[in-house]
Amino acid sequence: MLGPVSWIMPLFVATSAFGTANAICFAISRVTHVAARERQLPTLLSFLHVRHSTPSPAVILNGLLCFVITFIGNIRTLMDFMSVLNWLIFGAAAVALLVMRWTRSDLKRPIKIPIFIPVIVAAIAAYLLIAPIVEDPDVYYLYVLLFLLVGFLFYIPFVYFKVTFAFIDYFSIVFQILLEVAPPDGFSKQS
């Protein structure tokens, strides 16, 4: 159809895929950075590069996790993991919005969206989580569940009960020097 310029379509697709992967890499790193700033992950992950203000430890961690998941399986495994986890997060956020709308309706909200939007998002997320499992049950879905359960095993002692280890401060200092990172402005260790 495109004749001598038929090569341009795969080039545009590859460019688009690369741009999307790049944007996701930075967005996920910022999510990791904010979770660490809110004390849901180790505080080292909330530190920013001293000259560029980028969350270098979070970028490195997410890159290593992607490498490990890809090394264990393949890129398809990584895509399946991320798809299931993303739709689980989207669905949980939509359900949380619905619950908050009914249980805490007196709270002031900066924006108020129509109620049908989170209902639709929750329904789509539920379908996109359940349909692949019903259509093609695979052991990878069990891995995702185990991955989430391991997250809870770390969350309960380290976030909920605030258990800390003395050697964490030593590693934090070493990585601050190695990666040239520092706590963001307004960061306090006690909060």
C-alpha cells in the first residue's frame, strides 16, 4: 500500500513503543519515589540526584526489577505481570474512590467526578483481570498473586509496625555517596 516507503510504518511503531516505554519508566520511578517519601518503601528510594533532581535510586531499582523479571522469563512475562498489576491497581483505586464517596461523603474534594466513571473503570479492570485467567489459566497469574502476598509480608512489619534495622542507615549513606543523591527538600527522617 505504501510502496517504496513501507519501511516508515514499522519505524513509527518502534518509535512510538520506545517513547511509551520511556514515559512508563519515568512515571513508575516517580511512583516509587513518592511511595518512599510517604514511608511505604525504604527512604533511600525517595532521594533525588543532587544536580539533576531525578529519583536515581528509584529508576535503578525499577530497571533492576524489570531485568530480573525478563531474565526469569521473557518480555511477554514482564508485559503480563505489569498488565495484571496495573489493572489491579486501577481497579483498586476505582473501588477505593467508590468506597470513600459513600463512607466519607462529607470530605472536601478538589474535584468531583461523576460516579459512573469509577464504576466503569472498576468493571473494566475486573474483566481484564478475570478474563485472561478464565481463558488461559497460567502459572504466571499465581506468581503475580505470590508477588503481592510477599509485598504484604514486607508491608506489615516495616510500614505498619515501623520496624527498622541499624545497618540500613549505613547502606543509605554509602548509596548517597555512590549515586550522588540526597533527601528532597522538606524531607524529615521522623515524619
